[in-house]
Amino acid sequence: MKHPCESCGMPIDNGCYCTYCVDAQGNLQDFETRFERMVQWALREDTSLPRAQAEANTLAYMARMPAWAQHPRVIAAQTAS
């Protein structure tokens, strides 16, 4: 049975994180790497989206992910909005 990656929400079969969210050793990527990749994905999906909005949307999404919910940058974004 599939369950969501705790970093990005992608459906996975086992483990906590999908292959897109881990490094070559299987460890969760650092926040900045994962954040930038998620922002880039959002910008590719909607080419009219301003980068600042893509970043805000990504931080809001990451706030719902167990891997990032307590990250200082995610918490700061929540308190600023």
C-alpha cells in the first residue's frame, strides 16, 4: 500500500522519503536543496507564477510535510503570514 513521502507528499511504497528527496546515501536532502527543487518544480508547472509566490506556496506546502513542519524557515513563514 502506498503512503506519502514525508518530505514532498509523493506516493511511495516504503520508507519515509521518496527517491527525489534523498541524497546518494539515502539521507534526506538538506532544506535549501529540497526547497529550491520544489520551487523550481512549481515554476515549471506554472510558468506565469512569480518566483516570490512560488516560494511562498512551497513554504506553505512544506508546513504540512512531517519532515519540514518544524524547520525554522517554515515556522517563520507561517508566523509572517
